[in-house]
Amino acid sequence: MEAAELEPQVLANRLGVEFYLVRQNNTIGCVIMIAALEAYFWLEPRASDARTLKAFRDGYGRICAIAERKWLARPSTRLELTPADFARH
């Protein structure tokens, strides 16, 4: 996998941001839904890609912690993070 592929990017359908985690020699494809960024990371509705990626980067530590917990509970090669994943943390 090339470095450019590992950069977070807004999905073409604008429903989420795709990013990757590497844990225990596994590359996990992850998507955090835009709704979660709006609800828990101060992203305004209909934000530009640049603002969306800024909100993602600003919350990256928390986003990765939740993704890792979810992956440890149910190992998979693909994770989707929704607002529900952040509601209790």
C-alpha cells in the first residue's frame, strides 16, 4: 500500500472519511461517518472537504481510540464508525 493510499480522504458520496489503522500487522480500513463528525467533532453541516478533514485530524486521537476498541471487540478488516460509537465515550 502506498503512502498516498493511507491519507484520510472524504468519500465520493460525502457520507464519511476513509482512513486506515495498522494494528498487530493488520491494515484496517475505517470510515467515520460525517454524521459522527458533525455530532461529536464540531463539523458544521455541508462543510467543505478541507473543513471535514480538519475536523477529522483535530479529533484523530479520539477517533483512533474508538476505532481500536471497536476492532479489538470484533476484529475485522473494515470498520465503520457511527455517532453511536461515540455516544458513550
